[in-house]
Amino acid sequence: MPEQKTVLIAALDVDSREEAFAIVEKIGSSVEWYKVGKQLFTRCGPELISGLKQRGKKVFLDLKYHDIPNTVAQAVRSAAAIGADMVNVHASGGPAMLKAAAQAAAESKICLIAVTVLTSLDQQELNAIGIQDSPADQVLRLARLTQQAGLAGVVCSAREITLIQNACGKDFLTIVPGIRPAGADAGDQKRIMTPAQAAAAGASYIVVGRPILAASDPSEAAQAIRQELTSSSTL
Ligand code: C5P
């Protein structure tokens, strides 16, 4: 069986299509996958996605749907229709919502993943919304629900990869932000891992924003990260 490699997704956290496409041109062939989130999608919409597809790129549409089952299922169909290759929902939307979303995703090739517990929610925040479990227990509960509903995987921190793979198996995808190459500025990320560490931990995808976007040479920065991923997975 071919060895599974960790795939790099660059987060297009910018405000305009001009900025977005300028970065994509600069990075060139070093990155195939781009994450488009609420900031850019709210301004530029589906045209941005078709522009990325025309450039031969793959798109993770990070809109974190959370609504009643029918609405979320239709949103997943819409994401597939505009060309997104991956999209996500909040697992806390519940089993019926997750199943409806998974059924909608199965009608196309779109990869459907879920967010478990936002990393901005600590124990105190969870308690405030009526959840007494620890963040780690809640992550596991929601990862299991996600898998039972037929979704492909979850967004998680690098520290949660092993926990989640032990509970859900290694085929369950882990999409991991909070990545910083050695020596890079952490910014507002608190619990960071290097690309090599995330690859060694078994991440399916890593999501990297500022270390690529803010680099003086984004293409070189992306290539260095890919190099780290490759050397780590062949260790
Ligand atoms: O610039 P940086 O590499 O920190 O960007 C990481 C990307 O991943 C951003 O788009 C951020 O919103 C997203 N993300 C995250 N932490 C999460 C979930 C998503 O950093 N828990």
C-alpha cells in the first residue's frame, strides 16, 4: 500500500480576489490545495472558487455550516455545485444534521469534514454553554459522532491527532491548523507544531496561513514546508 502523505493546504486569509490570485500566482505549483474561509468567501463568493479551479487548484471551503439538517444538506450540495473539493460543518449540529450532510456529500465527490470543539473554547467557555465534559472528552465524543454519521474526518489540533486516530482509526482524516515551521512567528497560535511533527503524528492535511502568506517568498516557504512533510513521512 502506498504510504499516506500529509497534504499542505494554504489558507487564503485575505480580503480580495486580486490579493488571493496574486498569492496563488506567486506560490505557483508548490501548493495545490487552498482554504477559502468566511473572510474571503463573504466578499468574493463562488467566482473566487471557479477562479481557483481554473488555475488547477483544489479548494477547501471552510464555512463551518451549523443549521437544521435540511439547510446544511442543501448548503453542502451548493458547495459541491460551485466546485469545492472539501467543506465542513460543526459536529455540534448533532447526529441528524451530520447524517443529512453526509448523504448530501455522497451525491458528489466532495469531502465532508467536521469541526469538533473550536480551539477558542476552553473549559470555562464550555461550562458557560452547558457542557461539563472536558474539551478533550468533547472532542472525542464529537469525532465519534462525526464518524458514525459517515463523514470523512475532522479538523483538529496536532495534539489531538493520536487521540482521534485511536478512537476512529487511521483512515479517518485529520485536518490540522496551528502549524509553524521551526523559528516562524507563532502569532496568535498557542499550541503549535512544526510541519514535520504534524506529519510524524499522522496528519492527513495541514492548514498553513501566515507562514506562507507573510513570507518574503511564499513559493519558497511553501516548498520548504512540503520538503519537511516529505522528509518526515519517509523517516
Ligand atoms: O495563519 P495561520 O497559519 O495561523 O492560519 C491558520 C488557518 O487555520 C486560519 O485560516 C485559521 O482560521 C484556521 N484555523 C485555526 N485554528 C483552528 C481552526 C481553524 O487556526 N482551530
